Amino acid sequence: MESSGSGLSPERSLPHAPEDSEEQTASCDVDEAINRIGMGRTQYELLFLVGVFLAADAAEVSYLSFVMLQLKISFDMSSEFTSLIAGMVFAGQIIGSPAWGMLADKFGRRRCFLQCSGLLLTFALLTAYCRNAWVLLVVRSVVGFGVGGLCVPYTVATEILPEGARDTGLMAVMFFQTVGNLYITFIAWLVLEAYGWQMFTLLAAIPSFVGLLAAFLVLPESPKWLASVERQEEAAKVVNNISAKNGSYHRFTKITTEVDVQALQGMSDVLRNQSLRPSFLMMSAIWFSFGAAFYGILFMEPNVLSDHHGGGTDYVGIAVTNLAQAFGLLLGILSVPRLGCKLLQTIAYAVGGACMLLLSLKSLERSAVMVSLLAVAMAAVSAASCATWTHSAQLFPTTVRATSLATLSAISRIGGFAAPFIISTKMPLQLTAVIVGILCLMAALFAAGLRNPSE
């Protein structure tokens, strides 16, 4: 793979201030330069890109929860093989996340993301043309491998957002997960029974197409990554383009970054580092727990809400729990400036765990209270997991940020891989709720022991 370019060409026509009004700086640290430029068009476009890919991730993962029964009938599959296909999406992510993360840390963020999003779109569309169960298994595994590249644009956003807008911006973009879930629920209601699973599959790939197009048009190379690999002049060109695009008059000749973090080059260095290892191990436990819990709740929805009003899947109930995701995230965004990511995770995971344990009560089965508890649990875990993403992205230095975040994402996918088996039709709902509740409480416990990114 060849080295990545800057992503934003300096020759591209952008607004420029009059020459005598530009503020020229010979050399500047990348974080200071981004803070001087401030929030603007570039960051908003980047947050939109990250959001679209989050929507594509949510759509492709939730897709299987709607089509499992039809696929089982169409390909004459056993319940175990059907669960295996759902799990293989996560298996692909488990392999893909660290692979894309390492490639992004070595070759640059932009090129790697264009490749992984292209792969995702191609195999998401090929799913509709599968003619036997084994081909479907392989194709959905590659879809998972492509989805594993989500960490790459999220890493760029972390490195380009100014400090004052970073926590709020990185959490706000998680609203797109709800958009993806609502979108897939809507098209399932609209076309799944009327036109079949193939048409549903093609429509489910639209967020992936929009994400690839947006990445090609707006994704810049990370100036922080360029500076960390001693390409300071190229970093300055990217930062100057960001400044011009944002309408700022700051210009820079050379962009630098911290020298002391450049010795860290991979996960082995992170695990050997005494200051980073405890944070990584605690975060690993949290990411596994929220991966299993979040996707566990997601896969529970059609099972819990099927025949809730007699006959068929309760799409309205599913939409309500998906909207609860957005509500929980909104509460998280409003709370994080006061509570911080650490305390927000602790409280929200604990609330989600309590709701799931209450959901296990036999007396609540098929009641409106069950739907309410499921919605509150989804809201709490959504707020907490978004804070986990935001917290994790700021804990690790530039040269291992994408690798570390991608490895944690892979660990969450291991939890997600287990979710289709936890939410098996052969397992009682009450036992499933207890397992998910314990996982949420474990995440709350480990979150309480985390250090803040500024420490």
C-alpha cells in the first residue's frame, strides 16, 4: 500500500484572506494550530462523514435481526447456522478493526478509510445476490471486515476537532446510530414483507454508499498523523486548507507534534507502557461488556416485541426503543460537560444494568412496562457507550491511537459476536436479561476506575 496523500489538495480553490491580513506562523504544534483555527466547515463535514458511517454500521448490523427468519426459510438453515451468520458479521469486525487501525497508523487515515468503505459497499450489495447459505456466510463476514474500519474516520475527527468542541462533537455524532437503526426499521416495514429480503438488502446499503461518497469528497488526511511521521510541511498544507475552508486567517509553515509519543508504534508498546496498560485493560473490559450488552438489547427487540399487539413484529415498539437511543444520547451530551466521560459511563451503565435485571422478572413478560424498561436500558447504554468511544479516543497518543481504538472496537465486537447466541430462541428471555444486566454492571464498575484523558 502506498503512503497516503494529504487528502486536501493545496491547489483546490478555497477562500483566502487578503495577503496582508493572514497571520503567518513559522512552526506550531498541531493541537495549538487546530485550537487557533477553531470549529468550522471542515469539522462539521467530518462529523457528518463519521455519522453516516455510524448509520451504515447500525444498518448493516441491525439488518440481520430483521431477515434471519426469511433467510432461514429461503436457504433451509438450522437455527444454529442462522445465528452463525449473524455472528460472522462480528467475526469480520474482530479481524477488520485492528487490521484497519494498524494500516491507518502506518499508511495514513484517508486512504485506508476509502478502501474499507469501498469494500463494505461492494459486499453489502453482493449480499442480495447470494444463492446459498455458505456464500452468504462469507459475504457477510467481509461486510463485517469493512465495518471494522469505523475507527478510522472517528480517529481523524478526534485529531481535527478543537479541544473545546471535542467531547460534545464526538458524542453528538453518535445520533447517527439512531438514524441508521430508524432507517433500517422503516425500510423493513416498507419493503421486507412486500418485496422480499433482496430488495431490503439493496436499500440497507444506501448509508454505505453515502458514506463512501462523502469520504471521497470531504475526508482530509489527519495533520496530526502527518506530523507524527515527520511530514510537517504536508501537515501544514492540510491545516492551512482547513483554516482557509473555515474562513480563518491563520497560516502555518510547519506543523509539529509531541516527540515523546513517537516511540510507541503498536499494541505491544501500549501493553508494555506502565501508564497506558491499566487504562487499556480496563477499557477492554468495558468495550467487551457494552458490545455484548448493546447488541444483546438490539437483537432482543424483535423477539421481545414480536406479537406484542398480536400478529407480526411490532415495528412501532422497535422505533420507540430506537428513539430512546437518541434521547439517551441527548442526555449524555447535556451531562458530559458537568459529569465528564468517566462519571457519565459509571452512572449510565449502572442504570442500564438495573433496567435489564428488572426486565428479567417473569411478571413483566409481554407488558407495556417491559417495553419501557427496554427503552430506558437502550437509552442508558447508548449514552454510556458514546462516552466510552469519546473517552477512549483521547486516552492514547497519535501513533497508536487508531490501532488502540480499533483493537478496543474489535473487543466490543467479540461481545457482539456472542450476542446472537445469548439472544437465542432456545434461551429464556429472563436469563438473557440477567446476562445483559450483569454485563452492564461490570462496565459501570470498570468505568469507575478509569483515569481522565487529561491526567
